[in-house]
Amino acid sequence: MPETGPGLLNLLAPGGDDLMFVLSGDGKLLDVNEAACRALGYTREELLSPGAAAFPFIPWPPAFSRAWQNPADPGEGSRSINTFRRRDGPAFAAEVRFSQHTVGGEKAVLAVARETSAGSALEAAFHQAERNYASILSNLPGIVYRATVTGNVLAIDGHVEQLTGHPPSAFLGGEVRLRDLMAEADGGIAHEELVSSLAASGTYDLTYSIVRPDGERRIVRDIAHTAPGEGDQPPIAEGILFDVTQRVEEERVLREALAAEHRRYQQVVAASGQVVYEQDIVAGVMHYSASLFDVFGYTTVAHGTRPEDWRSKVHPGDLERVLEQGRHAVDEHRLVNIEYRYRHARGGYRWVWDRSQCDYDEGGRPVRIIGVMQDVTERRELEAQVRAAQRMETIGALTGSVAHDLNNFLTAVLVNLAMARMQLGREGQMPELQDAADAASRGAELVRSLLNIARGEPRREPIDADALVAESLRLLARIAGPEVHLEANVCEGCPPFNADRVQVQQVLMNLVVNARNAMGGRGRVAIAVGPVAAEHRETGEPGEFVRLEVADDGPGVPAEIQERIFQPYFSTSEPGEGTGLGLSIVHSVAQSHGGWVELTSAPGQGARFAVYFPAAV
């Protein structure tokens, strides 16, 4: 066998990156180039040493034998794809060309190998990508399709039958178009959205219902983009259909649950008589619960959602105090608990209890206030009534002793009046003395009535309303004053009613005095008495009643105070000009006799007070 020498090395030099091997006829490796050493991971000495491993072709290439036997054959028969194994284990493929040469008078075979592993790896990667793509398509929750925008399907996922009930062949054969599956109610709308979306962006994202052959409805989401068609062909849509029936149903159930929860929340808030509010301090917006209308008469639009809208409805006398306490509470990170007056949509102010808490961001800055507002007007009025009752209880405790002393004084007056009349004789009688005696007698009766009330022993008797009014007119005229025209309209045959005569007279006097004051001491006051069949205002029971009315032609009672006018100590008079007890006593007497009081009034049309007493059975 020839030894390697300069001639053989010169033969191997032009090889470049190709792997070159020189072999003897029996397959012994005679020489290699550097590229082969690098590719196999051996040094040249290791590969050429007597104890070196066998030639690294796996298996021995048949093309080597053909090249040895047919040195002049340059055809494909002397080429082959062979596997080489590196020193560290991994194998790689290479295309090998064999050719016979004579070196130093000895025949040798030159094997030139070019690694094909990169191409093989690319091909393997391509096939793997195909498998991955197929796996992705098979596991997608949707149906991939390719179709013209008119609905003719060009390609479609094999899973389409599970969703639509139609096999892929029905779509590809033109028997079924995607548009044909749309529910009738959705078809027109979906088509319009499709056209507008394509015109705007070339993409669309639609949700619509489809109908399967068995009649079942499914809801799908259709997401696609379009590409121009070839030549005169219409644009092509490539997209995916998702079955969102279950998701839509779950969203519907969730929405209904949330709506029901919101309704329960609103019912709880409404039942509590409170208005829940939230103020976004950063955005400067306030949100109110629907109970805002029930409590204060405002819709959200009419009320306004800015903090300024809330401030404008706080009573001017309370605003500074409310804002100051609110600022301190926010600065000190504590609850706000305050009462103030708030304007109602129908006019007037209502007392409000406001309790709120501020939320802060991570930096400690206030960002939101959540609170409740509750109308506590009735509570405050009840508290005022309790205080008034306590004062009245104190007054009642003094009534007995005062009435006793007054009775003694009035007795002396009556005795002296009687003696004066006796001394004057029949010819010297004066009507003024009679009026004084009558007034003193009524005063004595009033004192006795006060004593009975103080003892808890009211005296009731059948009252003839016509006679009572007639006998009281002279006294009422003097109380009303010379510039008040007093009229009386009585009804003969009016049924009697059981009452304390003195208290009924007191009702008449208080109503006439109230009318005189309302008119400024000048005007017309009409008194009327008559029977009426009505339902009791408190119990709703029908019955027969005697109605005692006092009407005036004054300015009327403003609507905002009509509900408060019967409260003890409520007065529209200047300080020192009224006690605020007149109408309260009227209301109290009516209720104590099983009746009630009604007020009818309008601005500029005077006021009419009607007191109802149950007719005697």
C-alpha cells in the first residue's frame, strides 16, 4: 500500500470545506484532510494510527466497491448518502463521491463527502412544523375556514360538522354557504356589519346565531380578515368560527344574577329610607342610588352629579358647618356623622342625617367618599313634640292652681257685675254690663274646663252646633276686631255631637284669631256648620259627622308649611306676637273628640279650616 506523501497531500489541499478521505483497495484509510478531522472530532494522527477505529462509514458504502472496480465510471453509481459518526457520538449524513486515482504507482480511492445534515434538519423541521400546525388546528376551539366574502367556502376545518351539523364536503361542494346558516333574525344585521367592517378595516368580528339541520341554535363568533381575490375574483376571507353558546349563556345568567342582586340592593336601600352616594374626588363626580327620588324627589339628572349641585341644596345656614366638619373628618381619617337641612325638590328643607367614610390611595390622598343620607325630619319633629309635651305637662301641672285663683277672681267680677246691675235698676241697664257678665261667665266655664282637663275629667255633653255658633257670634266679633267682617252660615236641624262645650268654643275663637292675624286685622271671615257623610281620615271608616268651618280671604298658607302648621309652638308671626299654640289646640281638641282637622289653601285664595266631630248616635 502506498504511503502518504507530498503528492497525496497536494491532492487533498483544494478540498476546502469538503471532507476528503484517501482509501486503499481494502478500505484502509490512508489520509484525511483537516475538514474531515474537524467534522469527525479526531486528529489526523488518531485517524491514521495503526490502532485506529474502523473507517467511520456506517454501513460500508457499496459505491466504494463500484468506484474501485470501475475507475472510469463517473456516473451516479459512485455517489451515495452515507452516515458518519463523530467521536462524541452524534451521527450526521453526507453525500459521498468516490473516484479512483493512482498515487506513486498505487491505486487509491478518493472519497469526497459534503455534509447534508443542514438540509435534512430543515426538511425535518418543515415536517415537524406541518405536524405542529395540524395538531394546533385539531385542538383549536374554533373552525378554521377560507371563503369568498359572498360565502362560498374554499377550505374548511373537518370539525365543522360538530358545530353546524353539515359535513365539510357540503361546504366545499357549494351545497351550503356560511351565510345560509345564520338565523333569520341575525342574517341581515350580520351582513350589514360585515360590509361596513370590511370597508373600514378589512377585518370583521361578528357574533350571530346559526341554525343546525336539527333546529338547534348555536351562537358563534366569526373573526376574519380579507385578502384580494385573484384577478376578477371576489376578496377572500380567512377566519375562524368559535362556538360561544355556552359562554353567552353563562354571561346571560351572570347578567341576570347581577341585575337581580342590584334590584335587591336598590330595594334594601329604598326600604331603609336612605340615599346611598359615592363621590369620586379625583373626577369630581357624585353617584346616587335610585332612592334619591323617593327621599328627596329628584331624578339624578334633575339633582346633578357635581359636588356643587349637592352644596347648592344644603341650607345656607348649615353649609359652612357641614363643610368644616367634613374637612376635619377627612384630614383625621374618621367617619363623618352630621345633621343638616337639605332642600326637597317640592320646596322647603328636610333634616338629613349624613354618615360617610373617605377612602385614600397608597400615598394617603383622599380619592373617594361613600356615605348615606337619611331624612330625619319626622324624627326631629317627634323629638320637638316630646319636648313640647313635656312643657305642656309642666304647664298642666300649674293649670290647677292658676285656674283656682282665676276662678276666685272671676267670681268676684261676676258678683260685682250683678250688684251693679241691681243698683242701676231696670231703667239703667247697659248692654256693656251684660257683655262683661257673659264674658266673665265664659271665662269661669273655661276655668272649670281647665280644671277638668288637669284632673283628667273632661265634661262632654250633646252640643247643638247652630246654637253654639249663634251665641258665640258677639264675642267672636269683638275678638275679630272692627275691620273684620264676620259671617255665619248655620244649618237648621244639624245633628248634635258630644263634646266639651268650652273646648269647642275655644276651637272657634282660635280659628277666628288665626284668620284675623293672617289677614292683618282686615278682611272677611265666614263660619259655617253642617252635617256631612264621610270616611274618617285616620281610620277610613264611613260615618256621619258635623263639620265646623272657618274660612278667610287672606294670603293663604304656603304649601311647604301646611304639614307643620298644627305642630305646637309653630308660628309664622313675629316674635312676641303669637304663642304657636292656637292651631295646635284646635288639632288636639278635634283628635280628643274622635275627629280631625283639614286645611284647604292656595296662594292668594285664603285658607279654610274644617273641623270634623262625630255626630251623636
